[in-house]
Amino acid sequence: MNMNRFGILLWCVLPAILAAPSCNRYLDVKPDKSLAVPKTLADCQALLNDYNTMNIGYPSVNIAAADDHYLALESWNAVSSVESRENYVWSPHVPPVVNHWLGPYKAVYQSNQVLEILEGMEEKTRNASYYQAMASALFFRAFAFHQLATVFAPVYEKESATMVLGIPLRLNAGLDYKTKRNTLEETYVRIVEDLKAALPHLPFKAEQKTKPSQAAAFAALSRVYLDMSDYANAGKYADSCLWLHDDLMDFNGLDAEVSVPIGRFNAEVLFHALAYPDPALSPSLALIDSNLIATYAATDLRKPVFFGAGTNPDINTHRFFKGSYDGSTTGLFIGLTTSEILLVRSECRMRLGDAAGAISDLNTLLTKRFESGQFEPISASADDPLDIILKERRKELVFRGRRWADLRRLNMESGFETELVRELDETSYRLPPNDPRYVMLIPQEVIETSDIAQNKR
């Protein structure tokens, strides 16, 4: 079999390969008969349960490039990765490390492996567990493709989506076909089709939040359609998700004084996933933007729950993030939650003319976020309710991987454009709305081992 070098780079992800120092060394090792080739339904379930591959390692360069935080000059100099330092100032020439690309494609590979095993099984063995495994693989593949698209492909515009490049859609586990970048339209069509195909065979709610469910698939569709600015479909799938699962945490019941106030797998989590750790996002270095801090009311519990005070005496402007839904100080949660989907439905209702429904959703969330008895419900007749909803969306979803996608889509709308600015050693770095740098460069190792086109600068 003629394996192209990019295929080896992209699909060099199985545990046995990862255990070896390099792909070449792995390929030189004689086969060990004790290493069974996956071929049964139990093997498929084991592959899907591989938390380190399927739930961890999604891109974080988008979080690090967004405007929820800043680095002091000494902190920026202390960042160990050149790529991370350059990403912080939106360098037009330095691509991110290859892990941000390979992480999601590992999940894609493993999903494709499961789908191929299942396709080869006899029809008489195709029971409910079989179809649930198939649906789970489709969900994971779609989730990974979407994470890649929001970083390495342009923002979706219906008018131009067939004419611009999206991401490579690897749809089988083979190494013997040439990799190419599909169009942006093909990319999003595949993501949506995979999620819709998964829906009928998933449980309403998953026993473990690391596994897909119907509620999570509805949420994923809602998120994807929002990124496409398809507010009718985003709202429809948000509604379906919340019909199955609408639990919200009451922040009055959290201890804001502890280092990790929010527990892992809490009531709001629909699907648990984490981003690849970026050294520029370390709590010891990344400080929360003071303009963002100032948007939280004094009685808004998200402020003490999400942000810890550093050693700097000016605690109102120097804070670090501690509110990850991973229940840890280091895990960057980028999964799906009811709070996000409630905000999606709120925005979509507002855009589609249902102001009362939009504000009702927003008030439902904020009642659980403010000190008991201190929240004054927002009126549907408030000035510019869409602006209020979008501001609450930013405050709720800080460090959740959604800000970059929101900046990209909202920059396309007059009145919602944002210019990002970084200050380092009296030097200003700027990222204007709709700048080509809103699409990350593909890692150099991938470009060098394939024929795919690099993103434009």
C-alpha cells in the first residue's frame, strides 16, 4: 500500500503507535501477535470509551487568541512555546504546534475505525448496541470536525461557502488515498449530516457525560447552526436539547472561595470535552481582561466563581480564571452545556422576533447566577435586548472556546464588529474585524507532508 507521508502523520494515533518514540520506529517493529486487531462490537466500544483520544486534545489556540485575557510582558516572555507567544500577538507567519491539528484528527481516525468495523459486521449482529456505537462514532467525528473548522477554516457565509476551502474530511481509516481540503460548504454539510444521522440511535441522556446522547447531539447541532448564522435551525435544535435536559446550577450553592468552585460532570454538562493545554493560558500567567471584569454586577456570582484574585493588590483588575467545568485548575472545558444552549435559544428567539421568549430564557439563566433576591429581571422592552443577550453570552461562556467563534460571526454584522488590541512593552498589536488571521495557519508539519493549501495571509 502506498502510504502518503501526510497520511502517516495524520493517522499515527493508535495507542501502540503513541507508545513508541516515533511513527517510523513503530513501523519498523515486528508485529506482536498479542496485539489484537479491533474487530468486535466490544472493541468498538473500547475505542469510543478512550477518553484521552475522544474527549481531550481539541484546539485551544482560539481561546488563547481571543480577548478574555491578557499577558503582562514578563508573563509573555515566560511562555515556554514560541508558537504560543506568537499566537498571542496574532503573528501572521507562525502556525500553531501540530497537536492542535492532530488532536481532533485522532478522534476522527478512531471514529472512522469504529465505523469500518461496524460496517463489516454481519447484519444479524446489528442490535441496539451496534447502532448506538455507530451513532457515537458519528457524533465524535462531527464534534472533532467542527472544532477544526472553527479554527482552521473561514467563518461560514452561505454565499461563498462553496468557493472557499474548509478542512480535510477524512471519512475512512485508510492511508492510501490522497488528502485534500474540502470546501467550507462540504465541511459543514458533513458535520450536520453526521450529527443528524447519529440522533435516532443515541440515548436521550448518557449514563456518563463523556459519551454522546441525543441531548448532546441536539446541542451540537444548535452550536454548529449558530456558527453558520442559521438562527432558525440553531433555535430549533436548542429547543429540542432543552426539552430533554434543561438543568441549571444555582451558583448560590457553590463555594466561590475554593480554588475549584465548579465540579466536573455537573448538572449542566451535556458532553464533556477538553482543549489541548496552551502554556499562554496558565492561570499563573493569563489575567482576565479588566474591561470584561467590569461588566459583572456586584451581586453577579459568576465574578467570584469564575475568577480568582491574584497576589496583586488591585484585585478588581488582576484576576485569573478558575471556573472551568472540568472541576480542575488546568482543564479547559470546551464541551456542551445547558447554559450555553439556553443562551443560543435566547439569541435565536430575539433574532427571529420573539423578544418575550428571548428575555425569558435570559432571565431563567441569570436568576441562577445572581445572589438570591438580588436579581432584577430584564424586561422584554429593554433597550437593545440583542446586545444584552450577546453581552451575557460572553460573560457566561468565558474561557469555553466560544468567544473566537462568536467574534468571527459577529464581525460579519454591522454594529457588532470588534477590533482586538494587545499591549506589550509599549507596542500595540491589533486584529481588525474580518482579518485573515481569524483563520489559523495550518501547522507547518502538515503543509510539508501534504499537498493541501495553506490558509491565506
